[in-house]
Amino acid sequence: MMLSENPKRLYFEEGHHVSKDHLRVGDLIIHNLLSEPASVMDLPFHILLMQIPATAFIELAEQENVPSISELHYTRGQPVSDQTIQHIGYSLLSALQTPDQTNRLFTDHLLLALTAHTAQTYGGMQSIWRPLRGGLAPWQEKRSKEMLASDLTGKTSQQEIARACGLSVSHFSRAFRTSTGLAPHAWLLQARVEAAKVMLRERDASLSSIASLCGFADRSHFARVFRRRIGLSPTAWRKILS
């Protein structure tokens, strides 16, 4: 995905010239790496590369019990305007720029969305975002919340939690939202804030130690998230209790 404009670009596949285009910010270029794509650009540029292995499409189809896809359909070398991938790309870029403030569940969520959207839009995979009649079973909801709350750093992957619930990743993600009203990464963020509130009531712990114990990157990250969720800084909220 282009992050800066580049008016001069020559594109080649398998050593043959394919196109010459003016690339604008947000343009998406789809490549099959087996075709040995190459570009000649004589101006500085910024780009976000997002690679989806073929195995990801196969695994997605197996999880959802739908036919897999063998190829993506697009015009070689031609820029595509895809707002969904743009939004995912910018969210991933933000996560990459602040990795210590991003939990793995959030990036898992984005990568699943990227794979599913690409498979359906450019591969013709049958829709997998069908409505659910119900959410998680009580034992699945309890188990998933326990796994999330036991690791507030967010290092536990969505795949691990889904596997513990006997579900595919995409099914688990949708069922969890149906049951709780929140995506797993959003529920984790809420759990961090609730854990912090308990520690703030104890008054002995410093804000830095609370931030660390609750999975925040540092004190400023803790304060920013807490204020956004509660409407007050941790210090102000603690004073109200006195």
C-alpha cells in the first residue's frame, strides 16, 4: 500500500514490462511473488508491504468449511483503491510504530480481517461472515476470559484461545463479540483497566508498577488508556477514593 505519491513507476513481472502508472497515496498493488514482481522508481517513496502466504487462505477455508481458492483475480500491475485494506493497513502501521503498546490479539484481529477480505474480494471465497445464532457456550466464554485475564500483556494469541474453545479463529472472534459485546483485544484492554482500578484502591502501588503489572507499555501508556476509558487520569481517580 502506497504511503506516499510516486508519479514515475515502471512495473515488471518475470522480466517483462507490464505497466507504467502514477501511484497515489493509499493505492494498493497486488502481486503474486511467484511472478517475480519488480518496480523501477526514480523518486523516494514510502510503502507498507503486507504479505499473505497461500497457506493462510487454505487454513481459512478449512476452518470455515468452504472451498479454498487457488488464485487472486486482479489486473497485473494496476493500482487498486480498496478502502477496507487501507483502513487495515493504517491500523497495522500504527501498531508497528508502537509495538510496545499493541497487544497480539489486536494484530491477530487485523491479519484475520485482511486475509478474509482479500480471499473474498479478490479470490471469490464464499462469505464466511455469516450471522451467528448464538455466542460462546458458557464454558467457552469462561475459559476464554480466564486465558485473557491471566496474561494481561496480550501475548497469548487468538489462535491459542480459539483452540482451547474448540473453535476456528474467525468463529471464536465473532462468537466472543456476540457473547461479550467486545472483540477479544478490546475486552483485554478493559480487563487491564479494571485490574488497574483494583490496584489503585490499594494505594501502596506506584503508577509505574501498576502499569507494568497490568500489561501497559509504561506509565504514560497506562495514563492515556485509563483517561480514555474512565474520563480521569489514574491519579485523579485515586484521589476521588480518599
